Amino acid sequence: MRIPDSKVTQLAALLDETGILPLIDAELAGRPGPSGLPVRTVLIGLMLAIHYTGKATLAEAWRLLSFSLTENAQADLGLDGTSEGDLHAHLACSRRLYRAFDRLTSVLDPARTDRRRRLSLAQAAVSTSAWEDDEPEHLRLRRLLQDIATRLVLAPVRKAAVRGRLKHFEGDIGIDTTAIASWARPPRPTRDLASIEITAGWHHSAGATQPTFGYSATLAVAARRRPTPLHTATHPQLALGLVVDTPGKRIGENAITALTGLTPLGLPAGLLAVDRAYTDQTAQHFAIPARRLGYRLVLDYKQDQRGVQGSLHGAPMVDGNLICPAIPTTLAHATTGLDDKAIRTPSDQLTQQITAREPYYLKNKQGPDPRGAIRLQCPAAGTSPALTCPRFNRLHPKAQAAPAPVDLANPRQRAAHPAARPTVVLPANETRRPPTPDQLPRICRQTTITIGVEDLGKLRQDLHYLTDSWKGAYKPIRAQNEGLNGRLKGHHIDLADPKNRLAHGQAAQTVLVALMVCIGNLHILATWHQQNTSDHPAGITDPTVALTMTMATPGLSPHSRPPPNR
């Protein structure tokens, strides 16, 4: 198989635009020992291997660099002499390739250990602490490794944004963690042996019968809500962020790390839909930082979290949203104690109760200010009240206006009439002895309240739970999360197969997974372009799309594996 020079040039340009090579060269400067091949050559070889074979292995990278490139391409990559058929030259190239990748992953690893033997549990614990502690040099290396991974993943996203591929993206994002299996045995405490992957652990996936030993990858997807007649435009559902970490650790913080990496792109911030693993995170680790980045949360709850969850300024919080203090008890506790089956397949009674709740929710009066605070209004206040409340009318009397005729054939006029609105039923003792304003909740006294970013903790969300708007956002975005996982663990690029990522160590795995997600984004862009434009591939001028649309050699599709090297 012969890879055209243009394809090597395109991949090289994409890698150069990430800006990671100067960062790596600065770390390698002054490091003793043979340097091996240029890191740029190694990374380009891995990108070619992932695109053509779906494998991020050094063996496939060496095979393509040695036998599938033209002499000009090899010379540009510093591979002079490998095309002459000299066996020893090819073997030397292989050793230089492995040595260069080992230097790269060693310099990025906060605690480099011998990857050829298993340490004792005590020795592994000492090395693992470098991935957990606050020592300045360890922190710097961990941040550098994450910066490299983020730049690789976002390289195709940046090109897509510049060329208008994301012009219909409204900022909706789904975040989830997925298992990244490791090509290593788990620890054996009975023999005092740690795993070669000292920072790996057991990833427990929902619905899986057995956990997976390896790492957890936090992936952010460019998602969108359920289409409406007014919003039918699409955009490629790209991976917008990646964090590789030990399973079960820093779940919320890793999500914020993925979101923070998007800031330089200038993309809008919309809804952020996550599963219950993120709802359980402390507010300081997930909910508060996410709101400060401008995202509105869409959450699900566990059985013991549903129903009334707290209050603020006298307004109870029901399923993540503040509601009128005078809401009927049956409506406030409609979801209390319900299990997941009752939520996923709601009964007619629950559906009616969720619909009846809607007028009682506090209304948005003012969007977030520079600090992220919002103002909410009593549902009986404003120019378009949702309720008729005797308490509100007593505390905030309005001048009596002459009754206006209602056109019964006009649905808007019928809905706006006070008789069409629900009426709040107050306690009998309040009707006989009205309390003073000081005895009533603040939301009733002043009709509006301010909610800060830090108010109401981790359970607060921005859509009304189980309503059509919530279902139209949460379910599609979560499905698109799973769709991205399936795409990256599919027939061509398979993150799930550890044989496609044989190098050991969290630093090596982070780099390899980031390269695979980068190429996966290119494939997603190509597929989206084919499905949403009528242009013939021969007429495509966009380098990002041409990169994957024309990568194939004669007789091969862009996603085909090359024939065996016989």
C-alpha cells in the first residue's frame, strides 16, 4: 500500500497546528541519551496507523512509515535510508521509533516506573501518589499532559468551527465516562503484586455484568436537543473534550477540565446534560464550576433524591427547581420515592401531576449576570401570571380595571383570562386570619428573589424535571453521548480493545487515546459532510474534510484497513 504525500502533509499540518510540538521539545531539551526519531515523526506515524488500521500501536506506525511512504515523505520525516530494502536499516528505524515514544511518555510521566515488571503494592502506592498529590512539579506535568491531550482532540474541532461546520451548534454538551480497557493484569494482593498499569482501576459501567480493568475516559460531545419544526439544522457531533484518569476519581473535576479546554474556541455555552454520577458530585467539584462557565444543567436523580430537596427564601426546591410555597402537597411529592422504572415509564397519574406542577414553578425574570446569579419571580406576578393567588392579590393589590371582552374563538385570549389559570388554595386559617407580611416567605413578600451560583447545591437544575422540555433535552443528549462512545469503539477505531493501545502507563495511554479521538473526529466530520451536503468528493476544497474523504488509496474506502504486508 502506498500512502500519497498529500495525506502525510495534511496530517502533519494538523499536528503542527495543535502547538504541542514546542511544548514537547521544551521538555525533552537537555535530556541525556539517544533521541531516536523526531517526536513529530512518531506522532504522524501513529495518526496514519489509526486512520488506516484503527490501531494506535508503534508496530503499525513503523510498518506504514517504513513501507507505505514515498521517499520524499520519508525524507521530510527524517527517515532517510529506510526505503532501500536494508533489513538492518529497518530494524534500526524500529528501535529509534520505540525509543522516541519512550522518551516522550517518560518525560510526561510524573512518576516513571519500570513498565516491564510488576512492582510490589507498596512501591506502586509511592509512584501512584505522584498522580494524586499537590507537589508543584507533579502538578505541572499532569497539566502539561492534559494540555497535550486537549490540543490533539480539539484540532479538528477548531478547523470545523473556522469553516462554519459548527455554526448551528447552540452549546449543548453531554458528558459521560467510558471504560478504556488496559492491556495489563490487575493487581494480585495475595502475592503483593501491583499491576503494570499502576494508576489503572476497575471501571463499573451501568448495565455491565463485569467491571473493566483500565482507565476511565471522560468524553464531552457536541450534542443538540430534540429537533423542532423551527430548529432542524444539524452539526457534526464531535468529541469536544477528553480526560483519561483512574476510574471513580475526580469525576466532576474531570468534566470541568474538559469544559474548560473549550473556552479558547469561543463556542456558545448551552445545556449540559449528565447522568447521576455527576449529580452525586459535590457542588464545588461540578455544579458550581459548570454554572460559572455559563452552562445550564440538566440532571437526573436517584430514588432517594427525588421530590422536595430543600428551599430558598421560603420557596421549596422540587426536583431541582424552586416552586410556589403554596403548591399542593400531592404535586410537590409526586416523584418522592419513585423508582427508576416508574420514572422511565410514567403512569398517566404521574404525567398529569407533572403537567399540573408547571404553573407553580417560579419564572425566570432575569438571566445570569456576570457573576452567574439569576432572578426568579413569583408565578402569580408579572404581566403574564401563571397562577391566581389570593395571597399575592392581598399583598400586592392592583388597580381594578374594567373587564375586557374575551374572544372565545381566540385561544390566546382564553388562556390569558384569570378564570383559565389555576387558583392557589390557601390554608383555612390564613383565610380567617391573614398573616402579616413578616410571617410569610420572602418570595411572597417581594415577588422576586436572587439565586447565586452557589445556592441550592448539587441538585439544582435549569429545566423542569420530567416535562417535555426536560425529556427533549436530556434523553437526546444522553443518547448522543452513547453514540459517540459507540463511534469511538466501533469497527474501525476501537478504543475498547486494549490490543489497539499496547503501550503501558497513564501518560502513554492518554497520548494514544487522544490521537484516536482526534482521528475519530476527522472521520465524524467526513461522515457528516457526506450526509449533509450534495458536493461530490472530488470537488471538496475543505482540507479538514478532504483529509478523511480522500485518504483512501485506490480500491480502498476512507475507513478500510490496508491489505496485509506480504
